[in-house]
Amino acid sequence: MRQFKIGTRVITDESVPYIVAELGSNHMGDFQLCRQMVDSAIQAGVDAVKLQKRDNRYLFTKAFYDAPYNSEHAFAPTYGEHRDKLEFGEYEFKAVRQMCDRAGIHFIATPFEERSAEFLHNIGVDAFKIASSQLKDIPLMLRMSKYKRPIILSTGGGKYKDIVRAWDVLSDAGVEFAILHCTSLYPTRDEDLHLDFIQTLRTSFQDTVIGFSSHHPGLEPNIIAVILGARILEVHFTMNRGFPGTDHGFSFEPGGLRRLVEDAKRIPVMRGCSHKVTSSKERSGFVFKQGRAVHVTRPIAAGEKLGFDNIGLKAPADGPPPYELGRYVGKIAVCDLSTSDVLSPEVVQDGPAMGDL
């Protein structure tokens, strides 16, 4: 049986979806806004919030760090300085850790290199997330695996062989992990989602919990993903889609996140059983009131033969079903029958019956 354990939570195919609110860089380096986002995500009912961590001078080449960043979304003139403006330190991460603990939800974070992985381990995150950009980064995976924390692997931008390679590495490392289908386009268009790949992942990795990381602005892909078997949903979160930044436009606002949590967790209940279930309320409602049955249509005397002149199909369905009409035509009444009496085998005896209609 596939399962993924994070803290005391065990996620299986029978579980309600586990929903992660990815704050990413949508806090724009403002920790008061970040706190507001965490509080709002908690109120929406998520299972975890997630941040990202980079040591930018260690991560980027000097040339890339110093490269001009001429973007309407830039927080600084160079790309490295721009990224630094969006980073939090130990104080902020510990504060978010405490907020999650008080609310009883998990704190997950993505390290982009080894120094950040060690930092997050020391903070005590509940799980690591491997970003799609690190899908091929086996050295980072191995370093993260040494900490024996659960890992959630995102797969955007990779080929199937890259997913298999990562699966082999994490399996050999003996670490708890799950895989998320993802398309690394921001935002993702409908035609780029390829949600049926979720079923391919479930078939290929039958002991691994599969999920979906969305960069699509709509609710629908997440609902479809759960129906297809995703049991972890990661969505980007913002307080306002109009804020400056690359991710706000496709991120969920508080109301949308709350709706996602509510709707996604109703899906297993709505899917129900794979066999036909009929409730007593269903049988006693519309089906009973509007359905027809074999009824006495005029008084019948004992010894009289039943036929189309004295029985027929009428509602409600409180007698023999319509397909048994032929069994009563030609029978002999053993007692007087009124139009309020219910026909049954006990009130008739054999005559030249016609059989089922």
C-alpha cells in the first residue's frame, strides 16, 4: 500500500487530500505580510505552509548574481540582490515554525542548495520540498536524505527518466518521499497541464504517494487531480493577486484557498463506493412517489380473474414492480380486493399466467 508519513499524519489512497499553501516569494520580503499569509492559510484549513530558502551567493555564479535584473517585478537592480530582498533568516523561519506548531499544521520548506538544507534541518521543518529546478540535483537529494526528513519531490521541466532516476536515489536512501506532477510554467495554461500523467505516475510507482503542484490560476485542475489519484496538492498563495511579482497572478487568494480546501476534501466522500448503493431515503422519495407499480384499478371479487380491466400500472411504487405485471395477469383472486389493497403472491392463485413482460 502506498503511503507517505509526515509527522503523525499518514497519507494514503484512502486519505483526504493533504493541501500545502506555498508562500514562495509572495511575501515580497515583508515578514509582517508573511505572518498575515500564514494566519490566513491556517484559517483556510490547509495542512501545511511552505517557504523557500536560498543562500544566493552560494547558489548563483558571480556573473549571474551580478547580472542586471530589468524586470517590472524587480526588488533590486541585480538578480542576486533581488533574490536577497526576498530571503528570510533564522528569526523569521523560527517564528513561522512556532505559528505552525500552535495551529497544529506542518511547516515545509524548499532548499535550493546544501547550506539551505542544513539551515532548514536546524530550524526543524517537518519536511523538505525538492523544487522542480532541482529534479536532476542528485548531490542535493543525497544531502537532504541524510537528515531523514520526509521529502516531497516536484517534477516540472523534467523527463520521465529524470523522475525514475530521482525515485531510485530516494528509494535507495531509505527516506520517506512523495512525488508531485508539475508543469513549470507560470502560469500554466490548460493545454500544458497534462493531468493524466498523474495516473502514469501512480502506475509506475505503486508504493509512492502521488500529488500535484499547480501553477494554474483555477480551482478545477486541483479537483481533477484528486479524482485522478493525487493525494497531495500544492498551490501558491497570495493575499492579493494584484501585488507586484511573478507569482501573484496565478496564486490563490484567501477565499479561493478556503474553497479549494473545502471542495478537495469533499471529493473522497462524494466518490463513495464503486458498487451501486441505494439508500432508504432514495427509495422512499422521488423513486417511490413517481415510480409505478402493479395496482388494483377497480374492486375485484374473490375468484375473479385478474386482467388489464382490473389491474394496471399506477404510482406510487408500493406494489409489485412493473416488470411483474405479466405474472398477475390471468391469476385468480383468493379474496376480495379493493383499490387500496396491495397486490402480492398471497392474494392470488395460479391461473394461466403470462409470465414476465
